[in-house]
Amino acid sequence: RQAAYHPAEYCFGEGTDNLNVWGCRQARMDWSDWPDWFSYGEFRGNDVFVFNKERIGHELRQNTRSCSLCPYFRPALLDSVLQILPSEVRIARRSGWDYKECYEQTPASIRVAIKRDYGDGYVEKEKIYTEGIKPVGYAVLKQILAKAFKSAGVSDVDLSRLIPK
């Protein structure tokens, strides 16, 4: 960490394609399209996803157990992020969330109808299988981290270095 160009942001994945909201790379719960933790929950109808925060918290504790003696580990931040993470989200690109597609039906998946906008006015309706959600961009991440930093008293991390423009 201390050898990194921006040491305070290193644990958040700064400078990589694997940003995380937890402030610890060992959490292995990145903020991208593919992590399993975005499937920890259930759909209420076709357009509302309810996070299972208990399961997310369990995985966080399991993954970061070996980090408890790290001087840069911030358990208060993990708790703040988990609390601030919305309990439920409405799936809409403008809300910062979209469906996490699966290529085939699974026991946990549901089938939903979506509209794909291919540009130039070409929109196609399609049915997909989904078993969770994925973030769209970084606006939600920025909001969560700003609130969590304030709540956990984190002042040494530059949020503008973490969030891509």
C-alpha cells in the first residue's frame, strides 16, 4: 500500500479496473458488472431488487477476516457502506442500476422484458434472464462513498481520484 502512487486510495482499487466500495481489496467485492454480491437478494416484481444485506455483511466479514490486524483496515467504513447501500433499488438506467444478465435460466433467475437501445433510433424488445442487478456508471458509488466517508470519519481519501470521470 505505501509503495502505491496514492496510498490512501490504493485499498479502494485506485488505478485499476477493480474499484471497490469497501476500502479493502481483500473484500473481493468490486463495483462492476460481474460480482456475485450484486445477486445477493431477491426481486420484488420485475423492476425492484431487494438486497440481502445480512448475506453481503457475512461475505464481507469472511473475506476480510485476515485483514483485522492491517493498520489501514477500516471496519467502521465497511459498516457505514453496508448501512448506506440502498435496501432496495428500482431497476432503471437513470437510477444507476440495470439488470445483471445470465445467459441461461437458473433456479434463482427471473425472466424480464427489456428494451435495448442500439442508437440511431433503433430500439429492440428482448426477454432476458436475470438473477441480480449491476451498477450503471459511478454516480451511485460516489453518493454511497461520500455519505460513508462522512459517517465513518474518513478524511484521508480523495474521492475524486477514485471515481472515473
